[in-house]
Amino acid sequence: MFCRWCGALLPADAATCPQCSKPTSESNERSAPMTDSFDRVVADTTRAAKDLTAAASRLTERLAKEMQATADDPKGTATRVARRVARDLDAAREEIEKALRDL
């Protein structure tokens, strides 16, 4: 289960969110269905942003490894690495676009 306020992953028995300290139950704090919908959008957006950050981090690590390989073996590797980097960046762009469409 995720916090409806900040999108953090909640322990099963949590009464409050360990991240934002807001109550986890849908008690009398809910004022209207529109507020609940808005809260859901905020939580979904927060989760999507975290997913995008993680994907960008993985891509950065991979690119650093590729660039190190280029430095270690410069004969013709730079062109291949540049092509791979371009494909990886294009794939990352597609992931970001998909994540934004899913919102």
C-alpha cells in the first residue's frame, strides 16, 4: 500500500506514513471525493517521478561504464559506444514519455 499523500511505500500496519507523518487511514480527514482524486493524482505523480529518477540513475551508471570501456579500448570503440548511448537515450526518452502518458 502507498501513502495517499506522498506516495511512499507503507508498512502493512502503519497508522501514519513514515515519510510524511500523515494518517494512512481514510478517516474523517477526507473532505470530498474530489480531494481524494487529487490526492491519488499527487501520489501517482510522486511514484512516477521516483520511477523516472531510478531509471535515470540506472542509465547514468550504464553510460559511465560504457565511457570507461571506451577509455580502456579507444580503437573504434567510441563510435560503437556513441551509437549505444544514442539508443539508450532514445529508450530513456520513450520510457519517460510512457510514464507521463500513464499519469
